[in-house]
Amino acid sequence: MQSIFLLLGLFADAISASPLGQQPLGRLSPTELPSGQLAEGLRKPVRGRFLHITDFHPDRLYKPGTSIDRSCHRGKGPAGYFGAEGTDCDSALSLVNETYRWIEENLKDEIDFVIWTGDSVRHDNDEKLPRTADEILDLNAFLSQKWISIFGEEGVSGTSNGVPKMSIPVIPTFGNNDIMPHNIFNKGPNKWTKRFAEIWDQFIPEDQRHTFVEGGWFTTEVIPGRLAVISLNTMYFFDSNSAVDGCNAKSEPGYEHMEWLRVQLKILRSRNMKAILMGHVPPARSSEKKNWDETCWQKYTLWMHQYRDIVVGSFYGHMNIDHFMLQDSNKVDIDSNVNGKLSISSKTDYLQSLRNQWSSLPSPPSDIFKELDFISNLGDISPEVGTNKKGKKKKKKQKFLDKIGGPWAERYSVSLVSPSLVPNFFPSLRVIDYNTTGLDVTHGVDLFGREVDDTTFELDHAAVHPPETRNDSVIPPEIQKKKKKGKDKKKKPNFKVPEPPSPTAPPGPAYSNQAFTMLGYTQYYSNLTKIHEQIAAGTRGHDHRLDYEIEYTTNDDVYQMKDLTVRSFFQLAARIAEEGVEEKHTSDANSQGAESASKQKKPANDIWRVFLRRAFVGFPVDDLDE
């Protein structure tokens, strides 16, 4: 009887969220293949890694040797063969073609799916050569065909036009430059959702195409019955999109999008599946930068908190700099908001504003994370850690755990922002490793040199997560309303608040290492300055091939991240925010003069410096240290 009520509840939710005609995910068994994605009978083994690439910005008008002040379209200047690194010029087609060649030769058989997060056309930054709608569509079709040429299965047609089906899923999304005019995206169905449904025909599952035409969002099961990727249309959340007005009014597409997302996550929970979210514009929210309408940010943060047992992680592009952000379900205060394009100096200011936010994170007692790691590795977890006879340490550590939402830092969620392919700095792409516990994986090693098989990874929690450690505030403070006589009462929201995880459910993959937990990523980049110098010196001969090299990995000696759980990012953010430990230098007590006084010095925070350098993909930015 209980199962009947559950099905009725899901059906009711699907109906209530269907103003745009979207359909919830179909029910595929783990052995079935997602329609419109994997060719029949061609299921590849799970590798435990995927590619995230963003902001190609290909430009057919780019010409080597032209002026960077003229968008690298004309005049004489330093524009290089593969692009004008460190400028606002868009990507040369030579860079795009060589990047696809490198992916095919190095990643084709090593990844399970591709997350492609938008901006697949040039900017409209040349008044003498304005963009056209046909150009936007043609460039997106050009990149789409590149993916099909790599991952399309020869001899297996997917549609009536004979285009091959894909051997692995490629999941696209709208960027703010993939439309005209840029940033402006009207409520669907519109000409862009209709035309892109045709261009991305091979990437959108058949049962999701109507949903995409209606709103520009869809879901793909990248591992059938186990893991889905949800492609968000962040244009409806984007604060710079004047055609829409946030996520509060039921008439707005942002409201309908959030309702659709809520239903999808609820269905995935009922099927015991997990989800990765992706989009173009990230939910940046600081004193220097605000990307999303506030009502959309509030719902998104609430959704991430309530579905923290389902969401594995969130991936975005748009900002061209490598960083991450923490969403606080208790809401971070904002003093001011600045919108628009970020210059290098303002990008640095933005990163500094993130650091300022992180400096206000609850301060962890010494060694508490080591203790939690040690206990969880034993297969048990309890907030009763680090006690002494007087119980002072116990109370201090318990107070800290209460502040961060329990031992797994469930108060927070994380959004990862990958740097771009377009060489505003150096072109880059990212490969993410994830835990393959219980999945059919190929034997070998992962990108970090660890042996991989289906028994390599084990859950680091065997016991049920204690209910008392949950941070289950259903509605964040900003959606609540204080009433008279000093009594706080929750204002009833005009939307359905998602149910939180069961109090007896273990933490999700974003919080505790288990199947689909992201273990780490490898950031690749191509040093165009070095390559162009070699071309100019003739040391490359006629070989104008482009190579990508490792910039860093998240488990290196600097970041020291054992995985990409929220707690690991919380620790990294806290380390980046540190101002340094004061060092005292006292002269010999027997010496004479003023030197006998104590001197204090604050050493530089090397982790912050590295984070800043990596944000700009290792590109030599002047005065960055200052």
C-alpha cells in the first residue's frame, strides 16, 4: 500500500510540474541503454572518469598575425597561430580542431561521458563584423559534428539522416553567447530551443526532446539506472537575462525550471539513483559578483540541501577562471552586488571576495578532520570525537560539527567552475575521476596512478548516519518571516519545498566516499606562449600539433585533497582563507638596544597564491601577487 501512495505522489508531482509539458525520466533497468545516447548493443565498460570542457568560442574570422585590438580579425599584430593567449580574442579554428584531435587520441577510450557547458560561438565584439543567427547555429553544428566524429559509432545510424549514434553520452547546455542577442533568452518554446533540438539531436534522449523544446533543459542517464546528468538552462536564472524575472512567479520559466528539477530529483531518489548537475552560468554570489537572480539562487541552494543524498556535484563554465564556490544553506550575507564582464583586476577582486567569505567559515578545532577521517575509515561515524576527561574538547568539537551541519559538512554544497578553452589565459580542459564501487569497471589505473577495479573503492561509512547530526532545516532563514510578540513562524512559501533525506539515510556521494563520489580531477592546459615561440623559432618544423599537459591534480602537495567531497572543499576553502600564523622573532635577551623588542611577521599564504595562479590557468598575470 505504501508503494502505491509513493507512485501516486510521484505522478501528482509530475502533473503539477508539467506546464511546459516536460516528462519525468523513464524507468530503465540497469541493463537497458538510454535512448538517443548509446548505440544498440554497444555499451562500453565504466572507466570511472568523465570530461568537462567549456567555452570553446570558435571564431571562423580569426587570423594569425592580426591585431588583438581588432578582435584578431584584421590589422597587424601578435595574434598567434593557435590563438592570442591572454587577450579577449576568440578561439582560432586551429585550436578547436587540435583540441578535438587531442581528445580523440588521449581520452576517447578513457572516459564515460562528456559535459559540454556552452558558449560554442564567438563573442559579438566586432562592430564591423556582427554575428548572425545562422553563424551561431552553424558553429554549434560544427562542434556537434566534432563530437559525433569522435564518439559516433560507425555503421550504427541514430536517426533518419544517417548520423551515427553515440558510443558515450555528450551532454550540452545553452551558453549566454549561444543566442541572439547574447544573454537574452525568452520563455520557451522559442526559435533557439527548436533549432538546437535539431542540432543536438544525437545528444538529447528521445524521451527528453519535448522537454528540451519547451524549456531548454533535459536529463540523460549516463549510467543507466544508476547515474543521471541534468542539463540546466541557466539562462532562466541569469541575472543579466532581461527577458525573464527570476524563479518566484509561477508564470516565469525560472519557476517552472526549478519545479521540473525538483520532480526529477525526487524521481531519482525513488529509483535510488544519483545525479550530476551542469549548466553554463554558475551561481556566483559574493560582494563582487552576482550571476543569478536571488530567488533562483535561494531555491537552488535549498534544492541542493534537501537533495544532498542525490546530487553528486555541480559543474559550470562561463567565468573563464578556475575556482569553486560553496553554497551555504544558512545563506551568506551580501553587502553589494556588481554585474557585468569581469576584467583581470576585477576577477582578482572577485576571488578575493570568495576568500573573504571563506574566512568567516566556522573555525575547525585542531585535528578534527583527521579524527573524523580515521573514524569513518573504520566504517563507523559518530560526533562523539576527541573527548578528554573534562569534556571540553568534546563540547568544542561538537559545537563546530553543529555549525557545519554534522561530520559531513551537510550545511554546504559545492559548485565547480572550470576554466575555458578560449585562451583568455591558456586553453584548458578537465578530467574528473569518480568512485566506481559496485559498477562494472575496466581494470587498470586511474589518472592519479591508483589501481582501479570493482573492489578498489569501499564505502567509508558502514553504519547508519546518526539522525541527531542532520542539518534538516527545511526552509532557510531568508524564506522565513518573523511574526509579532517575538515569536518566529515560517512563512508558507509559494512553492513546494522538497523533502529532506530520510533521517536514517547515510550521507550522499557529495559528502561521503562511495559509488559516484568524485575522487579528484586533473586540470590540463596548453601553453600557447611556449608553442608559438617554438613555431617562430622553427624548432617545430612543419609539425603544428597542439599538446595538452597537466597543470595540476587535486591530490598534489598543495591542495592535498583525498577526494572532492564537500568536506574536502570546506577544508581547502578554510586553508585558502587563512591569513598565516604570526611568527615571533625575539633577539638575545643579553643584547643591547631596541632589538630586544619582539617583532611579529605574517608569512604569505602559499595556498592562496597557488589558488590564484591556478584560477588564471598558470598564465603570467602582471601584479597578481600584489
